Amino acid sequence: MSFNDVVDITILGAGPVGLSAAYYAGHRDATVRIVESLEQLGGQVAATYPEKHVYDVAGHPKILGQNLVDLCVEQGLQYGAEAILGEEAKTLERLSQNGEEIYALTTDKGGPYLSRSMIVTAGHGAFEPRKLGVEGIDEWLGRGLHYVVREKAQFSGKRCVIVGGGDSALDWTLGLQDTADLPITLVHRRDRFRALETSVNEAKRLEDEGAVRILTPHEVREVHGDGDIEAVTIENTKTGELERYDCEALITLLGFVSHLGSIAEWGIELEGKRQLKVNPMTMETNVPLVFAAGDVAGYPGKITLITIGMGEAAIAANNAVAQIRGEKVQPKYSTD
Ligand SMILES: Cc1cc2nc3c(=O)[nH]c(=O)nc-3n(C[C@H](O)[C@H](O)[C@H](O)COP(=O)(O)OP(=O)(O)OC[C@H]3O[C@@H](n4cnc5c(N)ncnc54)[C@H](O)[C@@H]3O)c2cc1C
């Protein structure tokens, strides 16, 4: 497929819901192009919790996040959907070509990508990690600074400083016990953690054993190293005392900031500040042939879970296909 071919459906966002929409559209013989701002498929699951277990997706009693999205990729791309990675959607215009009304999507890097309809599965929008307030912090990326834990093996035998007070920080302080050089240093700017009590209690128990060093209320003030990270300076914000801690890995798990960005400027009615309002019977927005599904789609009573988004993806894809072809919406079973 060439980039300027008109496809039936552009899917915006390659999380579990976008991949499900690609499956349902492909199953109905529709042509599909997926546009994704990250360099990888799998959305929030692959980006933020690939090594956590997920228990509530039907048919999978317990599955690692990355394994779940790998299966979504296998299923979603089986009919030949084209996936364009590393491009953030910017503008959406309606235009007329060869007597046909189509959509033209441009990104920060390219386009226009042409299609008869759109399914927006953009989650919370393009998201990026919340960062430490240390000047030039991004320069340490790839040199010891991590915003997510993708593979535990990366931290094998390394002295790790983990920053954060929520579940991710606590989960990885516990989760890297069998991988990192101990003790793992856990830094949080407040006295109290926001994480699950059982995780906090386990970290305190490990502190007594010398496997964790908990520093609260503390903040990382400086990063040192010649090339790669070698140490950080951490301030005790109660006393103002500064201390240097040697480490090879600085893992900051401070959550993500996300924004709908340009999508909010496409004339689509919003539900609150972060979601596109849809008719839950069809998943269509107020803009004709622009559908939404998953976390980004809003209606009264919405529950943002993978399994709900996958159902919405089926509704959106089947309605998009039916509208493009001028047919009634009908289920088509996949069994052969
Ligand atoms: C720590 C954590 C644990 C969770 N655990 C569970 C659980 O156990 N069970 C469960 O059901 N749910 C869980 N969730 C929620 C679940 O991950 C989301 O409901 C799910 O990922 C939503 O899928 P999605 O495809 O709608 O959006 P996302 O997974 O967010 O994917 C959206 C994709 O769209 C891309 N995108 C956004 N804007 C643009 C743009 N302008 N241009 C191009 N691409 C764009 C993003 O980069 C992203 O890859 C959890 C979430 C977190 C953070």
C-alpha cells in the first residue's frame, strides 16, 4: 500500500483498542492504516506496564502486559493493516477526490494519509513521562536514566535509584529485588507513599533486611557521570542535607502527562476535557464517519478498561464498514 492510497479506515493509536479495531475492520475486508506516535505498538500497556500481569481480559486468566499486546498485534495486523509508527497526528481535513468525500490526516512528519473513515483510539492522547525538575535531565536518557522499566534484564547487577511514591515505584522496588544490585534506593518527595499499603509494608520489611533503602522526604537534585550515569545527589528536604549516592540506573516513575493535543481541535464534541463524545450505539462522534473507541471515547457511565474498549472497537469498526458500504450493521461470525 502506498502512503497516498485511500484506505477504508485510518485508526489513530495502536493500543490494545486500536489493534482490536484493526482486527474487526480487517475481518470485514476493510483496508486499514494505523498511525501511532510512539515507536512501538501496544499503547499504554507496552509503554507503562509491559511486565505487569493483567487478570481481567476475558480468555486470559493471567497474562503479562507485553504478551497481551503481542497477541493483539498478531491478531490486529493479520489482514495486512499498515502501521505507521513515530508520527503524531496533527490535522484532519475533509476533502473531495474523484467524486468521493474522504478524510486527509497529516502528522508531525508526513501525510496526508487518506481514508473514507477514522477510528480514533488515542487513549489519553499522546503521552509523555512526568520528569524530574533537574536541568537537562533528558540528556541522560539512554545513559542510565529510564522513564519505564521495559525489561528487567537491563538492570541486572546494577545499583538502582528509583524515584516516585506511587504503585509503579513501589512495584519495581519489589520487582527488581531479584535483578538489581541491592539495596535498591527508593526516593520520594513526601513522607507518605500513595501506593498500595501491602507494597509499602513489603518495602519497609525489605528495608529492615538491608535490601531497600527508603529516603523520604527526599529529592534528586543532581545527576553525575562522564558519559553514563555514575551517581546522583539527593537532598533531605527536611534538613537540607545533600548526599551523593553511586548508581548506574536512575528510574523515575512519576506518572505520565497526556493531552489530546491537536485531536481536540478537529471539531469533535468533547465529553469532559479528555474524551471524545460518542453515541455508544455506534461509537460515532458528532463528525460524520469519525468514530472513537477505548479510553478516548466518552459517554455517560463509561468504564475505561481494555475489555470495554475492545467491545467498543468491534462496534466502531462494524459501523464504519456498514456506513462506507451503505449497508445495515450486521454481525459476521469469525469461525470457519
Ligand atoms: C499501570 C496501569 C495498569 C492498568 N491495568 C489495567 C488492567 O489490569 N486491566 C484493564 O482493563 N486496564 C488496565 N489499565 C488501563 C488500560 O491500560 C487502558 O484502558 C488501555 O490501555 C486503553 O487502551 P487504548 O487502546 O484505548 O489506549 P492506549 O493504550 O492509551 O493507546 C493509545 C495510543 O494512541 C497513541 N496516540 C495518542 N495520541 C496520538 C496522536 N495524536 N497521534 C498518534 N498516536 C497517538 C498513543 O501513543 C497510544 O499508543 C491500566 C492502566 C495503567 C496505567
